[in-house]
Amino acid sequence: MPDTVKPSPNQPAGASSALVTGAEIARLAGVTRAAVSNWRRRYEDFPPAVGGSASSPLFVWAAVQEWLDGRDKSQEVSLEVQTWQALRAAYGDATGAAVAAAVEHLAGDAARMADGPTGPVGPPLREASGVSLRGLLDRLAEDAGPAGAVGVLVARLTDSARRSGSDLVTSPRIVRAVTHFAPDLRRGQTVFDPACGIGTLLFGLRPARGLVRVGQDTDEDCVRIARVRSALTGREDTRIAYGDALRADHFPGLAADLVVCDPPAAVTDWGREELLLDPRWEFGTPSRAEGELAWLQHAYAHVAPGGHVLMVMPASVAYRKAGRRIRAELVRRGAIRKIVALPGGVASSHALPVHLWLLRRPDDTGARPDTVTMVDLTANDPDGPLVPEDSQTSDVPLIDLLDDDVDLTPAAHMPAVRRDMAAEYERARAELTTALTALESLLPDLRAGDGTDLWDGATVSVADLARAGLVDLSGGVARATGDQIDPDYLEGFLRAGPNIRRSTSQSGTYRPDPKSARIPQREPAVQRRYGSAFRALGEVEAQALRLTETVRRMAEVAREGLGSGALEPEDE
């Protein structure tokens, strides 16, 4: 991520050259990332990128804001926001069902053509009170086309799932990693995802056309969305089935060229008692705690000779005692070819470290490998490069892995690197000095007030603001959607006063509840003043966290250097 601090549009004078990413433009403008990408493609006069990378370009916010004002994008923005709010009003927290019904409405006859072997399309679209949801969806389709409108809603669903920590949708960062490490595919080859969700991994693989895509999922709403997506994007060779792939495999004879899967994490009720003698357990019957290894073997059972499996796995699967025998058999028979430890923060549904396991089923021509390639990217930025440095990869002989633990964690097998402790310590000291200076400069200028408690004056509930279309409550997070509410003012008061006390239990547990929160009523100019102070405080907190990490790293280097003889104290 860039080091540039990027304030909101209500920033002080002199900050007009702040740089923002496409995701930040979407957040500040109140639209989806897909809408920003669409603007860049459709409008030649959209401000060009001035820095960053191809995957995360940077733009001058002042130029983007001027373009938005000149194009009068407020109406286009409000249409997406209004549509999403109407869906939320009609379906509440059932966002999957809401998007499934909406995309089937947008697809029309195409939704019925995409109907799979599990029955008809879902129930008809509900209507929100006081608004025509069908009318909003039709207007959205007129503006972006049916496929574009579906993309907008899927992006909203993805963002909502990310912010709420749901595992309904595979995170974009995991999709990026899977597509990067996936073997090359040719037209006509078959790809299978036994826990496909809305098809994020299936549709993210290349080439975009010509692959036979097969999926199954236990969530009926996800299946409905995936089918419509395939129909509207011209992927005719797509079959999506509904059902539990472990208990009721809908494609028992399928032998795919590539199986990709982001399986449910930490699920113990995966059907072990029913499936004890299942022939899929080629490497051993998994324990109840090793559901991920059941999914791995299910995927391996569906790969053709010479084909590959690419699985998203919690890092603990690589070393847990319960899975040791299965790991040993996978290594002994040469099935595992590569394990990649991804950077922290790539998964949205949990905070667990994530690995990618690449397996290959032997064929008549392939020699049995004698090593497993280990790649450790845990020190990288989650949005940074995925190509490892030489020090981040190691080809480990199979015999070295087959010890008592069979630990397949990449970090445990990286080559030792001689460190320049003195240089590391000096860099850490310099970072600490810079961080302290930045922390002092970020502190907001606050003066003594007149003693009037803002909470004693007029306040308004966030729920009322949401009903008025001024706040979006998607995913349990309140976001300002128009110019009448300053986003930093809203966020600041949600984390202050009665709102904090209301959301904190007697045991001290804090669970934010924006629907029941209230904020003081103030005109936009006053909101901006308070918002600027709240924003500065947030930046101070973020800088303090970075400072804590810098101090920890400096102390760690100093202790290790003093103990190893690489560093010594100065003479008194």
C-alpha cells in the first residue's frame, strides 16, 4: 500500500494533491469499485493514474472530485445506493437472498435458461415499502446493462461480506492469489469448485471463455447467483449444482483438469460418521477436526491424471497433530507439489493465516517428485507482489518432511539468511524517530469548549438517517452516502459518548450497534470541523499502532543482536 496519507474530501487547504486508490474513490463517492472501473473504461476524460501499480493505481483526489462534479455523478451514485438500500429494506440481513432475487429479475429469461438440475429459480422479488425495487433495478440495468447491473450487486455483496466477516464470498485477495498460482489452462479443459459460492473462483480463472466450469454449493442463494452470472457473461459451458458436496456429491464421475476450492474453515460437522468408509479418503480418514483435509481429498478424487488441485487452507492444517498421518501420506506419495504461505489479511471471513496447497495427480508420463516447493510470503503486503524473492522459496526434500511432526509450514523450511543486525537496528531507530515526529504533527488542535454537552441537544438516530437515504447500514456498518452527513463526523460520534456505553456490556464486551445509535444534529460546516478532528484522532491512533510495532521490532532486533554478539553496548 502507498505511504501517502489520504484524507477525505473535507480536508484542510493544502491537501488537494492527496492521492487515492480506486477503492477509496468508491468509498468517498458512495459507489462500488466496479462503478469506478466502469468510469475509467467509459470516459476518456477520467483523470489518469499518477502513480501506484497496475493492480492498485493512484489518482489525485482533487482532479477526481472535479470530474465527478462536472459529470454530475450524484444521480448515478444515488441510484446504486438507493437500489442497495431498497434491497436491504426488503430482505434485511439476508443479503444473499436479496442479491439472488435481484439478479434473477435482471436476467429475466436468461435466469430460467441457466436453471440447473436442482429445480426452478427462486421465489419472486420482494418489494420494499414505499419504493419500487423493480423500477430501481430496471433503471440500473438501463444504465449499465443487465450484466453490469449484476456486477454492481455482486460487488456490493462482496464488500458487505468482507466488512461483516462473512465467508459467503471468497475475498478478492484470495482470488488474486489463486489465479496467480493456478496452472495454465487451455480452452476445452474442465475446472471444478466443490464449494463454489457465487462462483468467484470459477469465474476468476483464465481464459475467460472456453473453459468447462463445474461447481456445487450448499447455499441455494449462492447457486442462484452463480448461475445467473454464468448466463449473463456468456459462459455457456457452466454447470452449478445445489447440495453438500461431501455428503451428496452431484458429480461423482467428474475428472477435472483443475480443482480449486476455498472450503469452509473450522467446521467439525462435515459428515465424518456418515462417510467413514468413503473411497475418497485415499490418504486416510480425516478426524472431525480436520474437515479441510476431507475437502482436500474430495477435490483430489475429482482431478484427472496429470491434473492439479489448488486449495485454500488455514495455516494450522499444515501442522496440527490430528492431520499428521494424512499429511505424511500426501508427501510420501508425491501428491503435494507446492505450499504457499500468503500474507496476513488476505482472508475476509476470519483472521487466520492462509496457505495455498497445490497438488498434482500422477500420470503415466510424470516422474514422482522428490521435493516440495515451499513459498513464504507472510512478510509481504497483502496487496503486494506474489512473486517470491529467492529467500522466500525453498525446495525441500520429501525425506526432510517425513519426521514425527510432518510440519508443512513454509516458514519452518526457509533457508537461513545472515542478517546485518547493526544495519537493522539503525533502520529501526530511524523509523522510530520519524514515527514520533509524525505522531506529534498529527495531533489535532483542540481548545476549551463552552461546556455545552452536545448529547443534551438535538440528536437524530442513525436508523432514521438510513431510512432517509443519508446513511447506508449494509453489513452492520454505518456509512454516509450523501453530502448532508460528513463521514468522519458520523464515525467519530458513533465511537463516542452514549453510543459506546450502549454497545458495551457489563462484562466490558464491545459490540457496535449502529442501528440504535444517535448523533448530534449539526449543520454541514460544523460537521466538517468536528469530522476533521475525529479524522486526525483516527490517524493518531493508527500512527501509534505503527509506532508500537516499530518499537517491538527494534527491541527484538536489539535483543537478538546482543545475544548473538552482532551488537554490543557502547562504552560508558
